Amino acid sequence: MSRQTIPARGRFSPDRRMVWYLFLLGFFAIFSTTISKNPVLPLFSQALGADDAVIGLIAAVSPLAGILFSFPVGVLSDHIGRKRLLIASGVVFLSAPLFYLFVTDPLWLIPIRFFHGTATAILIPVISAVIAERFPDTKGAMLGQFSSATLLGRTIAPVIGGIIISYFVFWPGLIAYRSVYLVAAFAAVPVLIMTLMYHEDRSVPHDFVPLWRFRESFVTFFSHAGLRATALVDMATYFAFGAFETFLPLVLASEGITAFQTGIIFAVQVLIIAGTKPFFGKLADRYDKRVQIAAGLIIIGCSVAAIPLVSSFTHFLLVSATLGLGMSLSTVATSAYVADIAHKEQIGASMGALSATMDIGHSAGPLITGIIITAVGFTRGFFVSFLLAIAVTVVFTLSVWKRI
């Protein structure tokens, strides 16, 4: 049941405790998953003998899990409660990093990345639904603050990963990369503990969900023009971001930029997202979310298209920072806009559908960009993200212009 934020009598009011709980859970979870892929995953894959197309495929299968599971998870969370699903995600967060330690063939990274991807496929839509329910009048601001807290983990992770790789660079074999995955496993320990501690703050309607409920929720979401167009925005956003995070490390390496500098480039981007999302979340609560969404997507497309045009560390840093600003502007508004126009009894399903379409983009971005880069080079590969961003911006504007 939705409820307003209760004014705190003291420092540890129930709502404030819940905020800190969710923020810490998100921080450790995102730190663990991010350090498992950025910047280590493409470098680890390459060291195992993978070419650009295989690297793109490896990067694509993790969000594929989100495509398959985010929407069903959202529906399930509306009917069987949030706690069971959070515990399942905690188990995956802890166990998945351990599998990387035994990989000797790059193709084994495909099933491992898929399994690892189920963790965030479960966690993110469930937590988004919890926040939308508990803070209905300030959901934009709260989603922005929650995202910023998780992004602190995303900010620190590439730096730590880059430091570990650089420190062990002269050690034999794959020790440098496997050390990163050990750190990812340690970071996931509090995630499992905190999911076990979660208290369900609402009655659980059912223990079983009939199949027709999934179909009903699916049809309800994708037959709504506003919801459908907003989901397309997140798809285009993460198509561009997936291409960016997968192939930028290879571009940087070809320009002589070190793994540590690569970590800084990614960290600055995420730091900008973390620093600006609370502000953009408040902006989304007060003003027109549609303008914010469209502007952010255009900025993202232009940033990715600019990658082949620059060559220095400073310029790459600027491109990364600009892309981060665009993502912050758009993504915090998409979640809040979906919560505004979705049926209240299907908040979990709507957040799951949004997350699933986002992961379609996140999966397709590295895969399609990798194929194009292999065939015709980096310039045209990155330009695809720009074209998609512009096309989706037009579709979104036409679909939601007269919608509240």
C-alpha cells in the first residue's frame, strides 16, 4: 500500500531507516557488478583470446537476463511480495563472481555473464517499485537519490578495478583479472546479508501467480503509448551506453591510455550522474518530465558519436562526462514518468517492463556495435547509437506530447 513519507521525529525514523537500507544495498550490489565488468571484462576477454565480435557477445548476454526476467520479476513482486525476490538476487550477487575464477576459455564467460545478469534483473525493478510505493509524492527525487547512492558504487568500482589490474600487470597469467573478481565476491557478501534482513512492509496477496496475469500486465503496459515510448527511450539510452562501456576501453588502449586512466574516465562519468541525479529528480517532480527525457537522449547520442573524433585523455574525459550528464537527465525522469502514468496496482510490473526494454538496448548495443566495428570500423559503429537516439526522440515526442 502506498503511503506518504512520515515526518521524522528523530534521526532514525522508519522511512529514513528504509532509505539508508535501500541505498546501502544498492551501493554494494552495483559496486560488485560494475567491478566485474568495467574495465576488466573486455580486457579479460581479450586476454583469453576473444575478438571484438565475441567481446560484444559476452557483454550482451548479461543484459539479456534482464530482458527475460525483469518483467516477470516485476509481476511476481506485485503478487508474491518483494522479499523472496530480493533474497534470490542476493544469492546470485554472491555466487556469480566466483565462477569467473575458473574460466580459461572466453566462451565460458557467456553463461556466467547471463547468470550474473539475473542479479540486477531482479534487484532493480523490485527496489524501484518499493520506492515508488513508499514515496509517491517525491518519487522522482527519491529515485534520483537512490540512483546516486548506487552510482557511488559504480564510480568507485572502475577505479578500484583499474588499480588492481595495474598493480598485478606484471604478474603471470590472469592473476590481475581474477583478483578483481575476488574483490567483487567480497563486496557481494553484505548484499546477501541485507536481502535476508529485508522486512516486507505490505501484505503479500498471493503465493501463486497464474500465467494470465503476466499476459494481462504485458498487454496493459505495451498497449499504452506513453509507457511504450518511454520504454523505447531507455532502450536507446542503454544501447548507446552498452556500446560505450564495452568498446571505449579498447579505443583507449589503442590510443595508449592506461587501465588506471580508463578507470578514471568511467569514474568521472558515473560521479557526474551520481551528483546530478538528485537535482534532476527534483526537477522531474516539479516540471515537465517529457522535455527532460528528450533532451537527455539527444545529449547521449551526440556524446557516443563523438568518440571516434577525439584522441586525448582530456577529450575522452569530456565526452564521458557529457554522456553521463545526458543519462542523468533522462533516466531519472523516465522512471518517474512511468510511475506517474502506470496503473498503481501494476507499479512492479511497469518497472519490470521498463527495465526489460532497457536491457534490450543494453544487450543489443554491444552486440550490434561489435559486428559493425568488426566490419567497417569504430566511427560507423558508434554512429549507430546517434541515429537511434534521434529516431527514438522523435517517436517519444510524437507519442507523449499531449499526455500528462
